[in-house]
Amino acid sequence: MKSLRGGTHTTLTETADLVVRVLETIPHVTKISPGIITKNSGRSGKSFVTVVFINAGFELIITGQGVQKVAIHCEPIHTSLIYKNLSTHKKLKDIQFKSRDRKPGI
């Protein structure tokens, strides 16, 4: 099992929990760090995952019932493979994925 920062008491939204469970099965993921949950500002109930590539792996901005950031630590050479496996996984077929590079100040 992958290392989940903060033990098992860290809260995940429903959508984030589904994504994290899939990430735990993908090789080369070394650490999963759930972040703060904020309210969804009037958007529809659709689920989106934005992947932001960073030096230590990537950060997921998961939008569903709320918005939650989840940091995924891995070797930089494995980020595209992990992203491909995550975005094409059959359990996540109803979630729309998009990616971008880190923007300063966000």
C-alpha cells in the first residue's frame, strides 16, 4: 500500500476517495498527500480532475462535491505514465481529466 500522509484520519471527499483508491494500485506512486477541502462555488455536480505537473510529481485538483487538492509524489520520469493510467482507468470513466503546468501564484 502507498504511504498516505497523515495516517488514516485524513478526510477525503467522495470523488477524491475514488481517485486515491485507484492511485494506490498504480505502480511508481511513492506518497499520496491529501490537502484541504473547500466548498464548491456553485458549480454543477459533475466531477473534474485537473492534474498540475510539479517537480516532485503532480498535484490533483479534484472537483466534485467540494474541491480538494491531493499531492502525488513520484519520480518525474513516471508522471506521464501515472497520468495516463489514472485518466484511462475504468473506475474513473465518469470523471473528466485535464492537465496543465504549475502557474505561479496558484
